Amino acid sequence: MTQVGEGHETAADEAGPVMTFGAPTVGEILAERYQLEEHVNNDSAGRQVWRGIDVILRRPVAVVLRYPGGESATEMLQAAVDASRVIHPNLVGVYDAIDEGQRAYVVREWVDGEALREMVAQEGPLDPARATAIAHSIADALAAVHATGMVHGNVHPGTTLIGDDGRVVLADARADSADSTESDVRAVGGILYFALTGHWPQAEIGRTSALPDAMRDGNGALSAPRQIRAGVPAYLDDLTMDLLDKRVATPEADALAAELARLDAAEEEYEDVGPLRFTQGTSAEPVRSTRKIVLGIAALVVIAIVGLIFGIRAISNSGHEQGGGTTQAGAGPQGGNQGNATTPGKPGGDPQGAPKKIPLTAKMVRIVDPPKGERNDTGEAALTVDDSTETGWETQRFQNRSNFGNLKPGMGVLINLGSPRHVSEIRVEASAPGIAMDIRSGDSDPGDTSSGDEQIVKKYKKVGDGDTEKTKGTNTIFPADDSQTYQYLLVFLSDLPPADDGAGGYKVKVTNIEVYATD
């Protein structure tokens, strides 16, 4: 059932308590026309939301009541009157606004469905195509509102309603002096961010909300959707972050709607949509930051150079076949591939599509525990890839934090992907933050022995920037260069956090490991 009217908390709504005397009852008829059928909820401002029936036109309606009426309800009623002037398929229709003094109420269209907030809470983050379609509908609605010279002021997952018939509508306009067309458009970026991640960027939107705040790094900077979940196309990620970046000028709502329509039509073929086409008014100048333009030009140059190199390689290597066997971790010395620019069966090694999770099995992982290790937890490696956070590989307890009591440089989980893959990121979930952890790669597994583990620790090279930093949370994403290929990956722990069981010492449990690749 839809949650009509839920959105931002505003200063005006917080001015004084909402009284409850004279509260309506089921069956009561307001204004000799609107019969109350069911109390749905109270919105973020404490107003009652009811499902009712227009007894004259025999249609369902939503009735939002506020106590008291008079001056305290002026803003709500005025916003409803303004909204009633705009007719658009992606806006909730407003039918009536009445002030009885003791109470005031707005009568509006009833939408069978649910708010975006409830949808994400129940189903989790949405797929990119669906998120794009919802944002497109909201931007279209805002374009109609802005064309009249008005501002909506309450674009939020609680006021974004998705009908059972698939229709997306925006409800509960509530603009004040702090709102603008720019803040409306930035909020569309918030809708995209929330739909893709389940988090709401409160600081970037500039309004408080009961929704969980956006994910951020140690400096408080907003984490991009692609850093939070795999499968978000780079183009959509870039669009979302630009809309939330106050250093980047926002487009007009109609320009954003047109851009989202183009992306919506492309569905999952985002790599073919081309550059952004934002324009302000009649100007042909794209609204993009200089930084993004420079990076775009540099990227084109790099692509051209890489394409030339691949072309030369393809000519020089024509007629030669590439070999590639499949091996499992612990099976003894086998050939592998680290950092090569090509993949067997894929000339040129061009990564294919959005990153996808590689299914990992127990046979593809093992514990690496170099000399002076007890090697009695080998079987626990399987618990890191069973898709359960309740199980995992738990290290032994050490009395010193760094270098495991000077016994060894560290230990970890070795992953054999079976063949070289274009890996884009590795995700590791642990029982506690504060682990010195990195990802390493090599060209073979010397064998599941103490000497084999020692060779791995000595020969494997770090993936990424080469730095080992303490994890700031329990879920850590390690990006990888997906123009390279990797078969053997080592999740390596070199420093442990304090044990959380109260028994002293240092230890941690690695509960889940996921690897994503573009091929």
C-alpha cells in the first residue's frame, strides 16, 4: 500500500506539536464528499494519511489531514493549490484543499502501489535499468513543475511512488524559501543514488531524513555507487555523482529528463549511449566540469593508443594459438596468467560488459599460512565463499598485532579462478575493521605446503596502488585494473585488529569473499 505524503522533515512542519483532538474516524465524511475508509499512516510531519472514497465521483482518494488548520496549515494548503495547477502523468493529481479551522486537509489521487523507500527496503537496491526509468519519470515531472515557475521541494524516496501498474509518480510538493529548481534536480541524483545503493546522500541533498545516510570514505567524501555494488555502469555512476556534486552545474529539469530518456531507451546497453547531452536553455554548451572534459579527452587518447597496440599485437600474433588450462587451488604447480593484456578466446582482451560476480567454490580457495603457521585451519577457506556471513575463516589468536607476533609476515586466502579473468574488483567482508589487508596476484600455485605458501608470500605482487591500509569498515572493496587478467588472487592479512571476544590478543574472521570480472 502506498505511503502518500512521506518525505523530508522541514522546519515549518516542526513548528509546534500536531494536536489529536477531534481526530477523524472510519466512515466519517469530510466536506460532505470524502468518506474515510482506512488510516494508512502518519507522514514525516505528523499528518494523518487516510485512504478514502469520493462518494460523488466514486473514486478512491488519499486524504492528508493536519491539526490544527488556520495559519499552521497555510503552507500545506498553498503547496497543494499550486500542485493542482500542474497536470502530468508523473505527478499525483490534487483534487481539493480545505481548511476547517480545527483541521485542514488535502485530497489527492490514490495510487495503488508503494513508495520507492519501501520498495528498496523490501527488495534491496534496484537494477540500473529500473533505477534509470524511475529517475526519468521524476525528472519529467519536475520539468512540468518548473515550466510553471514553481518548485517541488520534496523529491524523496518517500514521495516517489511506484504504482502496481508500473506508473511512477511524485507526490507531496512542499517547497519553501530554501528550495530551488537546482535543489530539485540534485534530488534526482539522490533518487538514483538511493535506488542503486539503498542509501540517501543527506549532505548533498541538504535536507534531513530518517533514511540511512550515504556511504562515505574516511574523509567523509561520498562513495560512488560503483564502489558500493558491482554492475552499475560507469556512465550511470558518473551521471549520479555529477548531479550530487555542487561543483558541477546542474542541467535544467527538461534537459535532464531528455538525457535520462535517452539512457532509459538504451536500457542495459549503456556503453553505446555516447557522451552526456546536458544543455542549459538554448545554449549548446554541455554542462560538464572541466575536470571531466579533460579526463574524457585523455581517455580517448589512451583508448586510441591501446587500440593501436592491440592491433599491432593481433597482426604479429596471427596464426598462433593461445593455450589455457583450468586448475584448482592446492593441485600443485600449474601455469597461470598475471597482468597479461589478453584473454584466451578474446582477441585484444577487451573486457566484456558490466562486472559480474564469479561463482567461487570450495575447491577454488585455500588458506595460505607461511612458515611457523599451525596449518590446522585449511578447511575453513570454503567458509569464505559459501555466501553466508554467519560462517568464515577465523585466524588464530596472536599476542602481538603486527607481523603476527614476528612469526610471519601475514596469512590469507588464495583464490584460483581456473583461468585468466578480467577482474574489476574483489570484495572482502570481515568480522571487524582495522585490518591491514591487500590483494596480491601471481602466476601459479606452488602447492598447499609450508614451502609453497612461503613462495607465494615472497613472489606475489600487490594488485592496485600497492599500498596496504587499515580497513575502515567490515566490508572492503579492492578495485583491480580490468584491462589486465588474473587467475591467482591472494587476500592477504598483515595486521590484525583486537579480538572482539574479550579474551585479549588479536584475531579476526573473514566471512565472505567475492570476485567480480567483466568477462
